[in-house]
Amino acid sequence: MLRFIIFLVINFGALALGSVLMGSTPAENRWYQSLQIAPWTPPGWFFGFAWTTIMICFSIFMWKASFWFSKSELSILYILFAIQFILNVIWNPIFFHWHKTGIALVTIVSLTLLIAWFTFKGIKNMGAWGILMLPYQIWLIVACTLNGYVYANN
């Protein structure tokens, strides 16, 4: 259970750090408010709900994976988990603070591909437990389209 709590702290810490590095919230960010955003952009409240759900599922996944994966696979898993943490955190300032929508798109596509690896390996190694990665995977695909729309239309 301690591992689960550690993954919760790390994952929600990533969200908190990303928010701090973002600067102002999208609702307060004049630059973001001036953009043409995708018509399918969810309402602001949905982002908090989505990320809370994602990080709970991802924490459960990582906790279970820490018992299911072999020792050599765990080393790779933890390295990729750290890279995921970095990509997740740095997207916010790249997009919202520095307004580098192209670099942000590359970052979020990289994160999406990395989470696809987690999803594939999770389902392959852990069966139904691997499905816990699907909320993260689906959300990142949507986020890529949102970022891509902003990049293409602004």
C-alpha cells in the first residue's frame, strides 16, 4: 500500500508542479483567451475531473505493475515513468507560459506515444489491470488534437 501512496504523491505532485509552472489558469490567461480553440474543447471543470481520474488510475496501475513486472522490466518502467513525469510537467509552461504551441505539440505527442507503451505493456503483462491506462491514453489523444488545433489555427 505504501507504493500506491508514493505513486499518488508523485502523480499528483506532477499535476501541482505543472500548474505552478503554467503561471495563470487558462481562464485567467489572456493569451489563451485570445486563441482560436478547438470547438470540442471541454469546459474548464472537466480538466480537473479528467486529470484526477487519470492520476488515480495511473497510480493504481504503477502500484500493480511494481508487483507484476520482472525486475529488469521494472527498471525500464521506472525510467519511463520518470520521463513521463517530466513530459507531463513541462507541457504546461511550454504551452501556457512560453506560448510555444509547436514545441508543446511535440511534447504531448511524445507523452502520448510513451503512454501507449505503458498501455500496451500493461495489457500484455497485467491483463485487465492494463486497462487502467486507457483514461490517460484517451485523454492524451484528445489533448493532442486540442494542442494541434491551436497550433494550426493561431
